[in-house]
Amino acid sequence: MKTVLVTGGAGFLGSHLCDYLINKGEKVICVDNLFTGDKKNIEHLLDNPNFRFINHDIIAPLYIEDTIIDQIYNLACPASPIHYQFNPVRTIKANTIGVINMLGLAKTHKARILQASTSEIYGDPLEHPQKESYRGNVNTIGPRACYDEGKRVAETLFFDYRRQHNLEIRVIRIFNTYGPRMAQNDGRVVSNFILQALRNEPIQIYGDGKQTRSFCFVSDLIEGMYRMMNTEDFTGPVNIGNPGEFTMIELAEKVVELTGSKSEIIHKPLPVDDPMKRKPDITLAKEKLKWEPTVILADGLKQTIEYFKSVIS
């Protein structure tokens, strides 16, 4: 039985990861400051003797002295534009000071540590689909830079700690992920469209709606993350996402169809630096992790729609 620390463990992805690890028989320490995480996501785990919750912001040092930690998953950081732009300096601190704190904790415990990086490090890509070797096209002074550049610096720190301290690191680049426990107010396209459709409100598409994204269901993402943590002799970075590519119009139409909504589709101005295309090349994940997604968009959307129906009822 390993002891595994998950930062951001009460969030959308983190809570699913905590469930997965508990089901694997691990001891889990969930660390979250509950800024975007929600204690409701982990409520069902609080009485489990193998689960422990610590309310903590990783920008402050974290000391765990009563147990030896074997693995750390670092997921702590607001991941939607509404949240990471709310306090951009704090977002950068989470990705720099916070990451240094977690790398220091891993060094102290001689733990393996995984960084949840992001496809946003590719910016508005000039290469399509995006391979791990692509270095990105990011605006360093734009409103998204606190997240995009923050995550790029986090990757740099991980690899420098490996070179300088021989730390065991793993880095994954997460593409758009959706599923139950997404926050209602996070402004992500899947949750936005579903909530608007369920309320029969106009579905708001930014720009002409021809920009594309690739949507990975949360269970597939967590499986890929776990495999990456537990693979040997491969640090990454590796893309974890679903290569199925859809325009925003296609997504909106699919959500309307699956909800039986009366919503009309309207268009709003495109936000600054919003990427026009996003699709992972997952050749490396297939080769190194024997991983690829299995949940198709329609099936994942059905589960996500049912979740949001229960939330708003």
C-alpha cells in the first residue's frame, strides 16, 4: 500500500483521481485550498480510514512529518480562464512557488512526483495536431499567460529538479477534459453548453464557432495519468487527451440534441488569445503507456448531462 498525496484533490480531476487511488488500495492524502475545489466532491471519502484531507494552499510550504509519501500528483491550480484570471498573480505563484514547494516535498520524501501540465503550453498552435516536441506559440503578456506561461515554467522546474537533484518526475499535458463534478461556474465550454441547454437559454459560442477542441472523458484521463505515474523510465512530457476533434458548433448541436433543448445558438466576440485549433497527437502515450481513450463524445456527454441535471435540480 503506497501513500499518495494529491494536490488539488477536491477539484474536478483531483477528486476522480482520489477515488481511483482509493479503489486501487492506496492511502490518499488530499490537499486543497477549496478555491476551485469543492468538499462535496470528496465527501464520500472523508470517513475512509485510508483517506485524509488537508485544507492547504501549496503557495505556502507543506510539511508532512507523520508518514512517508511515496508519490505526489500535483494538480493544484485553477484550470479555467474565469478562475485563473480572477487572481493572475496567485495563479503564477501556484505554478512557480507552489510547484517549488511540492518538488521540495518530493525531494524530502524521495517521492515520485507527477505534474499535471496542460495543452495550453502550446498556445495558439502553428502545428496541428500537437506533438510533444512542438514548443508552442504563447503570448507572454496576454491575459492567459498567467496560466500558459505558469505551466511552462512548472515543466522547466520539474526537469531542472530532475537534472540537479535526480528527482523522479513525470509530466503529462492534459487536453480538454469533461465529465461529472465539473464546476458549474468555471466557464468551460462543455459545462457552459450543457447548463445553457438544460435551462433552455441561448447557447453562447465565441467567434464563428469553427475553432476546434478535443474532448477527453474524465475516466480516460485519470487512467492515463495513473499509468504515467506508474510507468518506469519515462518522464514525459506526454499528451493525454482524446484526438477526436470537434468544432464548437458541432459540440453545441450535439448538446442540444442530447438534452432535447429548445436553446438557440448565438455568437459572441472571441476572447483574446483563444486558440483556434487544439488536437493531441497521442502516438507517444500509445507507445509508452499503452493508453488511448475509450469513451466517445456522445457517451461522455450523456453522463455529464445527467450529472448537471442532478446538480441544478
